[in-house]
Amino acid sequence: MTTAQALQFAEGYVAEDIVLQTARTLAREVGLDPVAPGAGAALRLLAAAGGARAVVEIGTGTGVSGVWLLRGMRPDGVLTTIDLENEHQRIARRIFQEAGFASSRTRIITGRALDVLPRLADGAYDMIFVDADPAEYGACVDAALRLLRPAGVLALNGALAGGRIADPAARDLDTVTIREVVKAVRESEEWIPALLPTGDGVLAAVKHA
């Protein structure tokens, strides 16, 4: 088995049900690229391992990552999900309902993440997932330090920058920005990080207790 075949097997290791398949199809119809199934499974794992009750998601999309997160969270957990596009969130709201989650399990906020995050409470969250404009990743990491409880989890999607992260010749703005954020988290004394090579890469980091 080649490395590519092994990675493909790993990505499909946890199968998506009809709700996630529908959310994924709808995402592509509106021009979004949702988290890969393997990345979604990793998010569910991280939420479950930390017994997450309060999670912030930056980038609602059509609800793909939100369903994965909710399925890993505690039954009484609340997902606060932020996105600029109200129409995408309208789809996500329906997907959450079809997945069997009561409306009380989600707090859907329409707006720019960097405008919303300052209004959230310090140290009140167990996990923060970021799937947004790479230009905002650094600011989101800074906000996560304030928002997460000790031992809370940060997850950043797209951390491999489409495979360009290790190519020094790749100097486009998004790649450079992601490369700098990944390096800063690795070198920070505030985080315990790992870079998961699933989907387009998930940078996971635990805030030091």
C-alpha cells in the first residue's frame, strides 16, 4: 500500500452519515470547502477527549464541522458558531436540526469573528475551532489564549496550506501567514501542539494548565 492509499484509507476510516453527506454537498454548492471527513473525526475526538461543554467555532459554513464537534461534545454542551454569511448559517441551522440537536445546543452568531470574539467571556471555553480567513489566524490564536480554560484545546484547519507549508518557495500571503502561525504556536510556552496530517492539516494545541 502506498502512502497516498494509506492516507485515503485513514480519511475514510470514520464514515459520514447522510446528514454530513448532505451538509457537505450543500457546502460545495455554495462554493465552500468543508473539513475533510478525517479532520471532522479528529475534531469529534478532541471534543470528546476533553469532555467539551462549551465550544467556539469560527466558520460555520453549512454545518459540517459543527455536526462533528457537537457529536463529540457532552450532551449538555453548547456550540457557539460564528460566520459572516447568514445564508450559510441558515443551512447549518437546518443541518443541526436534521442531525437531532435541539436549538438550545447551538448559539449561531452572524458577524466577523474578530468583532465577536472580544465579546465572549474569558476562560469560559473548552475548545476553539478555527476554519476561516488565514489572515485572521494569528488574531484567533491570541483570542483563544484568553477564551480557553486551562487545558482547553485549540484546533486550526488548513494548517498544511494546501501542501505548500513545507515548500520554502511558496511565498503567497496565505501560506506565509499559516507558516508563521504554525511556527509561533510550536515555539510558544503557552501551548502543547501537534500538527495532524488529516484533510488539509489540523494544528491542535492544548493550552498549558
